[in-house]
Amino acid sequence: MQSHIHTLKNGLRIVLTNVPGNKTATVVVMTGTGSRYESAKENGLAHFLEHMFFKGTKKRPSAKAISEELDGVGAIYNAYTSKDRTAYYAKVGAEYIDSALDVITDIFLNSSLPSREITKERGAIIQEIDMYEDMPMRTVDNVFEELLFGAEHPLGRTILGPKANIRRFTREEFIAYHKRNYTPLNTIVSIAGDFDEKKTLAKLHKIFGKLDVGNPPDCITFSSEQDSARAAIKEKKTDQTQLMLGVPAYPYQHKDEYVLAVLATALGGGMSSRLFTEVREKRGLAYSVHAWVEKYPDTGYLAKVKVYLRGTLTLSLETSDEIAQDAASSLLTTQRIRPLAERLKAIDAVSAADVQRVAVDIFKSHLLNAAVIGPHANRKDLEALLKI
């Protein structure tokens, strides 16, 4: 399995990964924009726009027309918005690759953004916000990131945005955001599975080749200046307390990126990890406990051993959708596709001394951030318990 990268004259990048014998094929169109590319006034627009892409095009004038065509070939399809990317994808039987390509590129390029659908979708997104507010296990991340990055920095805001923004966004704002952020230089098309690479590449040239170059969007960079431990406590009537602890760590392509991954895995990467064993198995203090690494091009944090990490990485690249998503994400964030063999070699090269060195480097008491959601009215008592 080998990925081939093709760059059109307008800067749009195409990644084709042919996997002979694979029964499926996946089309992913990913653009390097998300909530960190929004102003406070725009917060929530990237995610709202993602929803609107499934509401109709000139060729497929309704959400029903889009879904019926994809359902008709048994596709698995969806989209997602994160803080630094938005992606649209469809996974189909390999023989239906042309159908998936046609629909996904159509909604990406030609969404009509009807005003009546914008009005209806406001309610759906507000319900989505309320749904997550009722799930403290999910929203504690928002409390943590606002604490870590600051409420004024785009990374400290939520992806869904505040309800007030959702209620007032106009069609003109969607069009302006789309024009500014959905540019060829900022877009990657990734296809993986068993397909005719030459034929597919020719189609992609025809679909995307005439687009204007545009400019990639700018975002506000982040550099941590934290000099003391901090806590953010959101009082909520719940039966459980959600606690998230983290420290500023490393960005993409840092020399110790894989050392950090091994450290996170040792701490909370599975049921034999130290956190799981100590917190759940030995003490019975929690049902769910994890540790992980969240990374951006300019920053990262540890809040998530070698054999476990190798195994999970290998298993995460088995299917056409996993391969296509990984290739697009890797190219977007590191400007290259890192082969699996290279990543496994980097994991193997990590030593115990490396892990200890990185742990000493990032686990400093004055860099600690603690986010809590639960029935805690007395902030001082909880801060004392956390030793902050």
C-alpha cells in the first residue's frame, strides 16, 4: 500500500491510496479550517456550515436527494468539524466509488445554502448544544480548553459556538466564510481503497482544476505563558464529578512526539495502564479513566506500552475510511504522509530514559490545569483538595 500525492496548479492536493483487493473505497474532502479560524462573532459558523452542506445543491436540490443517492449505494457518510479542520466523507463498496466522488465533491463545491434550511437548522444545532450540555463527560473538555488556552483565544472556544451566534448567523456570513476558508490551497482530497487511480485522478482534475487559487486562512497562534497552577470549576447538579487534568505539551512534529505518545499510553492507554489499574481496579474510584495527547501545529497538551501503541496504530489503518482520513490529516498537519513503518520505527526507538525525561519536562506543578464539572459550590474546598 502506497499513497501518491498529486498537486493541482491551483494548489489543491490529492492523495490516492490504492489498496488492491479491498472491497470498499472512501472519498474524503478535508479543508484546513475549523473553530480556531473564527472570530468570536463567527464562533460556531464552521460547524453550522458543515451541517448546511447536506441541505442541497443545484444538482441535488434537497437533503433528501443527497441522502437517497448515497443510501441507494449503501454508503456510510458523514462530516465533522474540529478546531483546525472540517471533513466530508463517504465510504462505499469499491464499485460505487464514482457515485461517492460525485456526491461529496458536489456538496463541497456547490451547496446552495438555502435560507429556509438555515432557519430550520438553527433549532437542530441548539438542540445539539443542549445535548452535550447534558453530557458532562463530553463538555469537561470545553471547560479544560477554555482554562488552558483562555476564553479570548479561538482554541479556548467551543466548536459548536454560543446559542446567541447560532440564532443570528446570516446566509451572507456563510458565503463569506466559505469563500475565505474553502480554498484549493487549503483543501485535500483523499481516496483510499480498490479503484482505478488514473481514471479517478482525471476526474478530480476536471472537478477541481479550474478553481481559483485563493489564500489559505490565517489563525491566531498560541504560546503558553502559564506560570501557576489553575482550576476551572463548573457547578452542575450531577451524580458524578468529571475531572480533567492536563499540562501544556508538544505540537505536531516535535522531536519527542512519539515519546509523549508512549508516555500517554503507559498512563492511560488501556485497561492495563497505570491510571486504569490504580484508579479503577485497585481503588474503585471511577468507572472511566483515560489519558491522551491533543496536538495542533503550534501547541499540544497531555490529558491521554510500545506493543500496545504499535498494535492500536496498526489496527487503526486497516479500512479504506481509516486510511483515507489518516492520509488527509497527516498531509494537512505535517505536509507529508508518514508511512506506518516509519511511525512504528519511531515508537520502537523510544527508551525508558526518553519517557522519564519527557515526564520531567512537562509534568510540573505550576503548569497543571484542572477542569471540573459537578455539584461543587465551594470552590476553595475543591481547590484545596486538588492542591492548587
